Amino acid sequence: MENWEDTGVVLSARPYGDNAAIVSLLTEQHGRHSGYVHGGQSSKLRGVLQSGNIVSVEWSSRIEDSLGQYNIELERSSVAGVLNNRLGLQALQSACAIADRVLSERESCPAVTAGMQAFLDTLYMDNDVWFPAYIYWELGLLRELGFGLDLTCCAVSGETENLAYVSPKTGRAATNKAGEEYRDKLLVLPSFLCGGKGWSDGDILDGLKLTGHFLRHRVFAQTHMDLPEARLMLEQLLTDSIDSLAG
């Protein structure tokens, strides 16, 4: 009999049969790991199995390679921290959908897991620090998948100040001066990603477009799929919010 105990973040819960569910978790020690949950569609467990919730879990199986069964208990509801924050809730759903889609099954990924936990912690803070925290999580995910961006210095001059753009091909930064001639072909690098203080909604949107480009063309393109719907919706909701304020 194989079994272990761990803590994890609920990434998804898919109905299985009449009342069970197949639940995907991002666990601290076992990476992304799926299991069968008896009664997973019941009213008692539906609230526990919402994406983003932090749970303690016991997994057991007759053999290591089988799906196995989860016993799950709620430790903290991340959803409760964003019930009145539509953008925050969308960011939570986006992070879970991306992790569920791109992380290899049963492969430990401590940096991604720690980054997810840090992002979830910001959802309970009074300010909107969760916005940049989410983008930093996507940057960290890209790095762990082997597609890290170099935002430390200008690829042309080597300067570390006044970085303003990122090449969509190389993922390397450029200063405002070096990139001005090609600005229409470059991605905007918001200042908060290279040491600047504070951020606007426009900066966050630029950050989402930056990480979204590399997720789409470096990660999801390998599977001939677009970004998850939850990620597309996050960017659209922020765009609509900015447009409504401008109008």
C-alpha cells in the first residue's frame, strides 16, 4: 500500500461518476498530483474543492502509479479573500488553470509551489499587491519551465538603468534609448519589474501582456493550445476596467 500526507493548492476538480471527483492539486512535496475524491460533488466538499483553496491531504493507493484516492480537509479558503474582488478572483482562477495545464504530473516544483503560496497570501492584504505578485508568479513559472526572461540589463548597451522594453524573440531587456527605434516591435517593460516603486493599472496590463506573450509562444505553443480561458479573461477584464475609467 502506497500513501503520503502533504499540503496543497486545489487546481481543479472534475466530476467523475455520480458523486465523485478527480482533483488536481499543486502539493508542496509531490508537485502537481491528481487523485480520486469520494463524494467530491457533494455539497459538503464542493466548497472545499474550489480552485485556489489550500488543503491538507492524504493520498493512498495499492500501487504507486495508479490514480489513488485523496482524503482532503480545508486549511484555508483563498476564494474567501477575493469574493468581492472580481479581478482578484479571476487572477486566482488563472494561476490555477495555468499550473494545471503546464506542470508535469508528479514532478516536484518547489519554486513554483512557493510562488503560488506567496501569491495566495497577498489576496488577503488590504492593498492591490496581489496584482504584481501574480505577474511575478508567471515570471517565476516561465523561469522554472526553462523560458526565463533577462530583465537585469540592456541587451544592446549592458546598462541596468532606464530599462523600458523586452524583445519578444529573445526575452532580453532594452533601455528606452536603445529600443526607441523599434518600440512598435517590442514589448513594454513596466518599471515595477525592474526596481521601480508603485504601479498603475496600465503597468499591470503591460506586465500581463509581457508574460502572456512568452507563455503563449514558448509554453502553450508547444501543445498547439492558447492560454487558458481564465487567463484570457483576466487580461480582458483589466482592459475593460481601464477603458471604462478613461471613458
